[in-house]
Amino acid sequence: MTSLEYTGFFAVGSFFAGMFGSLTGLGGGVILIPLLTLVFGVDLRYAIGASLISVIATSSGAAAAYVREGFTNLRLGMFLEVATTLGAVGGAYLAHWIPVDTLGIIFGVFLIFSAIFSWKEPAGDLGGEDSDSLAKRLRLNSSYPVKGEWKSYGVKGVPAGFSLMAVAGALSGMLGVGSGAAKVLAMDKIMRVPFKVSTTTSNFMIGVTAAASAGIYLSRGYIDPLIAMPVMIGVLSGSMLGAKILMGAKPRGLRILFAIAILLVGLQMIHDGFKGRF
């Protein structure tokens, strides 16, 4: 195929990756990178570079709306970004030295974790007003809109949540994903932030995290405009459509099918990594 035909296929495939990623809340990277590597034969590091560019674009578009509606905890997000950015830079440096087949295995394990996260129902908005002393000193407690009213919530487990954010950032830098599942897990399960706040704050954070590691991939020549540009346009347009569909859809069945699909893809990535096919 010609370069133009490849570009078209990249854009179409990325569109569906962005749409399904938006519908399930995991982002397009979990579909996009296996699509580029397993289907189109793109080198894994170039696929990661293109995915990081798409994460920046999609996060920037959605984050503004969530901030305007009052769901995003900006102070909490900026605080946790310190951990995720440091982790992302470290992960991007590690990715250069880790053998590409090992990266494929790590990504497969990440997909299996994402499948489990996608299968489970969200815990719901269970955040209470209690918080730990560190959260009070940092003024991380806030409120969010619930049925036309503002509901206050407290933040707990700040040290543990901060540490897990560094791990999430490292995963983002190594694998080219937003690692939203790990971020939401840290805020929802450990820091006891309401689910809607944790998901929107995670969306606000992933673009900054991706930008930190994308610069390193760019300096090493792993961002190819012929791949990154159609991927960014496809994922961005697909995620916008997915967000509209989600408003009137019941995504539970889709989440189950998606979880099964990425579980199988994760196992395939692990198998190919051990076979040295990357």
C-alpha cells in the first residue's frame, strides 16, 4: 500500500479506537497500540509515540468541559500531576532501554488489568466529607454538582494515592496510554474521591502526563508525523462521537464485550512478546 492508503487506514482505525475508548472510559490507547502493532505492523515505540500525541489531544478537548461543569478537582489534579509527571518522564526514559518485546509483554499485562477494571461497575459517588489532616493542609477537599446542588467531599489516603500516581505516570510514559484506570483506582478506592470527580480529574491529568513523556519520544525520533497526525485526528473525532453516544446509551453490555476483547488482545500481546514478534 502507498503512504496515503496507510494514512487513511490509520485514521479510520484510530476513529473506532477513540470511540470505544470513550464509551468505556479507558481511552483509545488500549485499542490503538495493539491495532497499530498487531494489525498494521508498526514498531511498538512509534505506536506509543503516536498514542501519546492522541492522548494529549483528547484530554485537552474533554477536560475543558468537565472543568466548566465543576466536576474536576483542579487543586487535587495539579497536586497529583507532580507524581504522574515525574513517573511519566522516568517511564519514557526506561522505555528506550527496555527491549521492545518486553514492552509488549508489559503492555499485555496492562491490558489484562484494564479488562478487569472495565468489567467491574463503578463504585458510585460514595465520597464523604471526612478527610485526613494532610488533605486539609493542602486544601484538597472540594465539592461537585449533584442534581442541581453542591455536595462536599473529603480526600483521604494522600500519601498512598500520590505514590500510586507515580506508578500510573510511569505506565503512561512506557506504554503510551493515559493509564486512566490506574489513576481512577487511586482516587476512587484509595483517596475515596467520588467516582465522577475521580474520572473527570483523571481526564484533566492524562494530557499533562502524556505531554511530559511525549517530548522524550519526540527527541528520540519515535513520533512519525505520518502516523501521529491521522491517529490524533481519528482518536479525537472518535472520542467526541463516543461521548455523545454515551449520553443516551447503557454501556454495561459494551463494557463487558470490550473487556473480553482487550483481555484476548492482552494475551496475544504477551504471547507475541515471548515469541519475539515485536
